[in-house]
Amino acid sequence: MISPLVGLFLLIMIPVWRDEARLDDFHQRVLAYPLPPETRTMGDSAATVGKIFGGNGDYCEYQIRLTLQTGLPQEKILAYYEKAAIAGADAREKAQVSLGSDEDIDESGAVIVEFGAITDSDWNWNCT
């Protein structure tokens, strides 16, 4: 009786665990990349995986957010990370890089850099 329940649990959770491992690896690649000159981190980074809102199909979206304090212009920060070629969640394609915004950050020189990647969901209930 318990064996089918364990099998069902594993069927549901294995894709979730796989995508969480992909997110952790992606997050580590972003954090391992050296910071630009005149730049330091401002606290923790955020990492999420979930459904793409407004999209078609079953895809997982991976998002890493870094909040940085820098003396460089935002354009130079963006160019620095775009040249970095940090691998995305599945490690086959380059992560997308953009600058984010947050109304809570009002310190001068604060920049939010967002790294994104998309994969097929493969039965991950968080992404369907």
C-alpha cells in the first residue's frame, strides 16, 4: 500500500528537485563570477524558479538578482555582465542579463543585475 504512494511522491518531486539543483548551480555560477571594478555586493542575492507568467507552454524560468553598490555607470555594469557569458540554468545557453529596479533601494550607486534562463518544465508542478 505504501509503495504506490512513495512512487507517486517520487514521480512528483524528482523534477522539482532537479530544477532546484539547476537553480543552485546557476546561482553559484553567477556568484563565482568576479565583480566589476569599483563594485561590491549589497547583502544577499535572490534566486527563484517558477512559471513564466503570460507565456505559452510549460517552461521554468530561473531568476537570479544581485544588488550591487558601484561607482560605475549602469551601462558599464550591464556591458560587463553581458560579456561574461555566464551559463544559464541548463548550462548549455548563456544567461540573459538585464538591469532591474527596486523602489526600496535609494542609495546612490545601487544597481540590481538580473540573470535569467528558461528551460522546459518536464513535469515540474511549480512551472506548469
